[in-house]
Amino acid sequence: MSKTIKLKRGLDIKLQGEAERNIVQAAQAETYAVSPLDFEWVVPKLLVREGDAVMAGSPLMFDKNRPEVLFASPVSGKVSAVVRGEKRKLLNVVIEADARQQYEQFDVKPLDRSTKEDVTEVLLKSGLWPFIIQRPYGIIANPQDTPKAVFISGFDSAPLAPDMNFALKDQSDNIRKGIDVLKKLTSGKVHLGVRANDDGVISMITNAERHVFEGPHPAGNVGVQIHHVDPVNKGETVWTVDIQNVAVIGRLFNNGTVDMTRVVAVTGSEIEKPCYIRAIAGAPLQSVLKGNIKKQAEGDSVRIICGNVLTGRKTSEDGYVGYSTNQITVIPEGDKYEFIGWAMPRFGKFSVSRSYFSWICPNKRYRLDTNLNGGHRPYILTGLFEKYLPMDIYPLYLLKAILAGDIDKMENLGIYEVVEEDFALCEFVDPSKNDIQKTVRDGINLMIKELN
């Protein structure tokens, strides 16, 4: 029986708009898009032009730093647009989808006769290798490396996060196959983190080393799970894969085709009917939201987030579902000035301190907006971050080392163990209103530049 790892530090933020337990099949959209912006430290180089025909699984671009890492089309059709931004930065490759989908066929050997090289080759050619993320740094894994372990978090503890046991209730065979594939890539074990008291399909997976976690968010963060099971030290590498992407990899090795269908939770207080949508990665948000956003009062607006409210990316309604998006959140935009707001009782606001009355109603769900309720201020030593980061590091000292560009101190203070999402709660509770996640990414990028 697996030992339960109990985490006391953290915070569950209860918001309105949790997805109801029903899955709606999204109709096939007219266009789909792949964006290199979904990945850190990638320099994309196009392999296609406007007008080219592609199939589902055909390569669209590669990483200039590692040309063997390809990014595949999620659908078959014709490349209708290559969208660029400032300085010709590649933003999206848009595909006009065929009415009837066609799939690239990949030569997949039985796993019992496959080597690490065989499995790696299939993942690279199919464009699924970008699903494998390495720690340290939180970037696409190097195919030439052999990690000491692979970690998969079987649950998400972020606000309004999807229930992965429900979303993947019919994918147990593909998840098992995907885990068997990942076993070929490591010299160690494949670790699967599950939530305490869960009895769904993910908890029934037996071909991985199971670890049970109990506690508030960020218990579902794979970085926190790595820290408590097998921490990353200097010179070591572990790989991580999102649980839905494990199922996509499993489908490739079961069927020989790339099927990027995933279940996305459409959540948030401004969603009329929060639910789960089954769609293909890269689908336009309009096809997923399609009139499901509540009508706003005159002058009000909403923020659409690919992901959760802590770590997701702001996008517009004409954007696209990300390569690994499991959740879309829609909340009010905090763009209104609140007259003497600091002096108001704010019964509908949430606070980790007793500044508001939220501490009286611990189970109340809130309709929160994006307003910072204050301006940027210098960091102060409060000991607050340590209450919400369940890792044995000193978060504020690490942030100061990053701001100072002190490589040695960053190493000693745990930069190899963290990525942005691990500091999301620290950013949420920060009384100084600083962009902590960006600071952490800047520090990681500095480490890559200096040490690689």
C-alpha cells in the first residue's frame, strides 16, 4: 500500500464556476492552430508554407536549437495562415481542417521489442516529443538525455481544475500504454502522483510507482511531488508529462496515429454552463466557448484564460486552445477603480489574512476579478511565502538571488527544483504585488544561458 504524503502548507482558492460532470463533444472547427509560444526556450523554424496540405501528425515546424524536435499538426487540411508578430516572431500556424480527417501512419513496434532509441524516434517523428518536459528549467526534454525518473501528476489541485479521473474515465488503456512507453525512456522509475481518497481510473493504474498526496494546492503540482519523492539535485534530470498527454502518447503506440483529442474544463464565474468539452488541441476558443459566456453589464468585460487563474495565459476569444491546455477559465476583468475600496468591508472578496471577512466563511465560493487591489512595492520579510510553498526552500531569498543575478546563490537556494507554477500561490498572496512567476522564469533563463 502506498504511503500517504501529507502536505499542510498551501491554499485552496474556492471560486464560482466549477465544471459540471458532463462531457460535451465539440463540433469540428473550420481552423486549428499550433503556437510555439506554448513552450519555453523554443526557436521555431517553419517546415510548411501557406497553401501546403498536411495530415494529422505532419510536422509544421522544428526547434532551431534541436532540429530533431518537431511540432505536429493536430488535424489534416491546408495551411491557411502563418501569423507573425513583432520582428517577424512566429505566433501561430493556422490549418484549415478537412471535413474528413486523414492521419499520418507511424511504424510503431511492440514495446517488448523496442529500445529507448526506437521509442524516442517515434515520439520525435510524430511531433509528440514536446509533451515531455524536463526538470530543471521546465523546458522540452533533450532526446539525448536519460533521466533518473519520469513523474506524472494524476490530479490537478489548482482553482476550478478539472477532475482528471472524470476527464480520462475512458482512457485507462491508453494511460497504461503511455506509462509503458515512458518506462523505456528512463533508467529509473515512472512515478504517478494520485490524490488521497480518490477511487477513479487514475488511482487504479498499477504499472507505475504510485504516491498518494493529501493537502491543499499546490499538492497537484508535479514539482511539489518531485520534491517530496525524489528531489532534483545539481547535475540530475527528471522528466515530467501531463496526464492527458500520457494518454495521447498511449494512443499513438496503440493505434499508430496522432490523435490530439483532449477533454478541456470550461470554468469560471462568467461561464453560463460550466462543463467539460472534448475537443482537439489547437481548436479555436470560439468553438469551445460558443456563446457560453454570461452577458455582461454595460462597461464590464471578462478575461479569458487558457489554464487556471494562477498560472494560465490571458488570451482573446479569437485565440486557440493550447497544445497542452486542460482548462479554460473566464472571470471578470478587474479594470474598474473602486472608490475608497480599502475602507470598504468587501464581503464578496477573498483574503488570506483577516483584512476581509472571508475567514468567517471558509467554504464560500467567490466571484473574484483580476484587480491587484494595490500597486507594486518593494519585497518585505514577512515569512508569508513559506506558509504556501510546501517545499524545503527559502522562496524570498531565492527570488532576491534571481533579481541580483547571483548564480551560486540561486543554485544553493533551489532553482533547479522549481518552475513558475510552483511560485503561483506566492504571487497570489504577495502583499508587494510583484510578478513573481516572471521573476522565476527570468532566473531559469539566466541559468540556461550561463550553464548550458
